[in-house]
Amino acid sequence: MTTKKYFPLAFIAFLSTTLMSCKLVEGIFKAGMWTGVIVVVLVLALIIWLISKVFGG
């Protein structure tokens, strides 16, 4: 039961340590400004959704 509870938090920690944010942002904005804006909004929405699931929202 505790594995299911902490999996989203561990997943976020794993992603934040493995993704190179500078290169990610550079690649997104090379694709175009609007593509970058859409991707950033989607990533933020995903993070907010995951955090709400972790804290029972």
C-alpha cells in the first residue's frame, strides 16, 4: 500500500533528476514559440495533477 502512495512523488523526483532542463527547454523552443508554450502548459498541468493526486486533492 505504501508503494502506491509514494510512487507519484518518487516518479517526479526521478524525472527532475534525470531530465536536463536546459536542453529540454532549448529543444522545445527550437520547435517554435507556440509549440514551446503549449508543451510548457501541458507539463505544468501534468505536474499540478500529479501533486494533487499525491496529496489527495
